[in-house]
Amino acid sequence: MQIVEGQATSGEAAPDAAQRGQRSAFAVQAIRDMIVSGELPAGERVPERVITERLGISRTPLREALKVLEVEGLVQISPNRGAMVVKLSLGDVEAVIEMLIGLELSAAELACVRASDEEIARAEELHHEMASAYRRGALIEYFNINQQIHEQIFVCAHNAALLRVYRAESARIRRFRFVSNREATRWPRAVQEHEQILDALKQREGAILREVLRAHHWNGWKATAKVLSEEWGEELG
Amino acid sequence: MQIVEGQATSGEAAPDAAQRGQRSAFAVQAIRDMIVSGELPAGERVPERVITERLGISRTPLREALKVLEVEGLVQISPNRGAMVVKLSLGDVEAVIEMLIGLELSAAELACVRASDEEIARAEELHHEMASAYRRGALIEYFNINQQIHEQIFVCAHNAALLRVYRAESARIRRFRFVSNREATRWPRAVQEHEQILDALKQREGAILREVLRAHHWNGWKATAKVLSEEWGEELG
DNA sequence: CTAAAGGGTTTTGCATGCAGATTGTCGAAG
DNA sequence: CTTCGACAATCTGCATGCAAAACCCTTTAG
């Protein structure tokens, strides 16, 4: 009886429910999205019951998913008290940004030495797409291409560990970076800085690229921090 | 019936079995140790049955532990085929080392600006303990204090994200770093390099500290890589 | 001799039930 | 009115059972 009922649930409760062998991965992605989108606010508890019903899976794969999200740093699990969405202070986010900048400066140096001409051409192509999105005022598209350009620097560095950590840690704070985009003031300036970044990369000037990137990210963070602190003060999620 | 038997198992099968609420954490640590110690060789499958019996826990917390270890990068899980200890090539390890060096150079710059005098004094104290271990020929102790000194640089940087990532990524390759210690050739030289590191830190000379650290780690990696490639060729774990 | 096909065994994926922990509620005492 | 405590409702931690997938060994066709 219980088995039949269980499988019926997984078949009807959620139309996009996961197949066998993918349930916990499905839950990880779903909860991650809920956190990034703000549907699950920071500090909120994540009751197993609610999520299982929402996703149409049972508690076992859900609990595996929560463990994964805990390692990823998106939730915190307390014994006998379950999971809660991690609450980050402005200082916490700044620390992550600072570390990511360090990673990217390392990647930049390596990229200038190791990138193939094709990889640099790809970065340039992305840059033009981004400039186009800027001219059209397509904010979301601009944001996404922007992310891709910075990732391309890591690709150019030919170091899988760098890229992996960059992606994982970026995910932790993606939500906060996006916020700053509502502040359009910095937009033209950011595009201009990207010109310089591209130039330095094309000329494979590692030292110059480092400094340009450092300034670019630091300016970006200052703008983001301004928006964030106005919005929430020190109490972020 | 089943419950009584289950709890009896957790009480007697493993004398150091975990308490309620700690079983998966216990399993994570136990399996991590088995991997680091080489008891579970790279490429080996990790059958749930065997581990549960060994640790005296049931499959549920074990599977949670394996998910955690997968995110940590120590095992790989394939659907319907279970977990296997990740096999790293010499190139994979080198990529991680390269990234860790980048992180430490970032931390070093920050440390020179932000460290308190007490924190630097702590680094110096560790340095003297390490030198003492060297003179006594206490290899293991030397290795551990060495790790602590490098961690202290991250502590001095006052950036929790940097320290967290450094610890997590170091854990992935701890096994390989340790190997190089059997090669005692580099020992006196390494101690000497540590003198320079300490000096640069005490004088808060970020640029110098960067270059000294870069050389130190690069030399260390060359020695390690030599041992590793002699031992396993390109087929590491 | 290799390759495909069967079938029994083992292993994984997951839903669930039970025990213990926590939380919420309400009444009594201060 | 607040505080403490008992009790109930709820939630988490975990062992387990069932189904599906993978595995392994034997048999058989090419």
C-alpha cells in the first residue's frame, strides 16, 4: 500500500517531478532557486514537510538535498531543528567578493599566459554582445553576458579548480550581485571598464589586467554595497 | 522489533558510534579519514553495505554523508551505481595547488594590512615551534605546524570566506601534500624559506611576502610532484 | 572464441514508520 | 500580567522494506 501511494504522489503532485535517481538533485536545484529568487527568505526555516509536498518527493531525497545545500553554504542545519536559509551580513558578502576578486586576479594572470587566440576572441565576442545589450537597454541580458565574460577569464586560465571554486562561490552571492543592477548609474562606466579589461587581455598584459580588474570589481562592489545597505541596512539575507 | 534491533546495533557494533543527530557527520569524518589515509584507495567503489556495517549506522545517514563528500569533491556518485573515491591526476592536483597559491597570495596581501600584532606574534610562535620540530626531526609534527602557519596567514587576512575555501580545498589534496614529506631533501630549504615568509609578514611587506610565498609553494610543489610522479606516474588517486 | 541472452544475486533509490526532540498552548501559581 | 510547567501537536533523525537498476555468472547462438 504505502509504496503504491508513494509512487502515485511522485507522479501527480508535481508535474515536473524528478525521475528516480534524480530526486535529490532536483530538490537541490529547486531549493537553490527558491533561495536565490527570494521565495525562501534568509533566516527562514525550511520545514521538510512543506518542501516535500511542494516538490512531490519524500523526505529522504529532500534531506540529502539539504545536506548538499549546507555544504554549499546556502542553508544551515542545526541538530533536531532542521535547516534554515543562511543569513549573510554585508560583511559576509564583502568577504566572499574579496575572495572572488583574488581568484579572478589569479585567473587573469594565468589567462594572459595560457589563453588561446580563439578563447580571447570568444571573450571579445561576448564583450560585443554585452555592449549591444547595453545599447538596447537589456538589463537582464547584460547581467548574464557580464557573468559569462568573467567566467571566460577563468576558462582562459585553463585551471579547472579555479573555475569550479569561482562558480560555487559566485552562486552563494548571486542574489546580491543582481541587486546592484537596479542602480543603473554605474552602467556606462562598467562598460567602459570592460573595454580596458578586454584590451589588457588581448595584449596579454597580466599585470595591467590585474589592476584593471581589481578596480572594476572594487567599483562594482562599492555600488552594490551602497544599494544593499540602503535597502536592508546591515540586516541582509 | 526493527527499531529495537537498530538501536542495539548502534550501541554495540561500533564502540565509537555516533549519537543521534551526529551519525551522518560521524560518517563524513570517518570516510574522509579512510580516503585520506588511503584505506579507501582512489577509484575504489564505496559500497553502502560495507560502510554501514563498519560504522554501525544505517544507510540513511550514510547516504547523506556520501552526498556531502561528493560536494566536497572526495567521491563521485553515479546514479544507480553508487559512490567511488575520486581519482585525481597529477594535473588535477596541480590545478588545485595553483588555485590555493593564488588564494594564499591574496590572503598574504590582506594579512600585511589587517593583521594585529598579536596575530603576527602567533605566526612567529608557530614558526619557532616548527623550527624546533625540524631540529628534533619530528616529521609529522613539523607537517602539522607547517599547515597551521599557512592557515595563520589566512587568519591574519580577516576574511572568513578566504579561510573557509582554503580549508575546504586543502582537504581535497591533503593526502598528496603529505607524501612529499618523505622527501626530506627539501626540508632545510623549506625552513629557510619560512624565515623569509615570517620576516616579510612582520614587516608587513605585502609585495615581498607574495613573491616569497609564491616561490616557496612553487618549490614545494615541484618536490611533491617529483615524488608523486615517481610513485604513480600519471595515475594518481 | 566472442557475443548475446537469460536469470539469480546484489546494490542503489526512495517512501515510510517509529522514537526522540522541539515547539506551541493553556492553565495555575506567583 | 508575567512565568513556569505539563501536555499535545509537530518536526527531525534514523532504520528499514520494497522496487528498479546494475551486476555477475552461466548458457547458447553465431
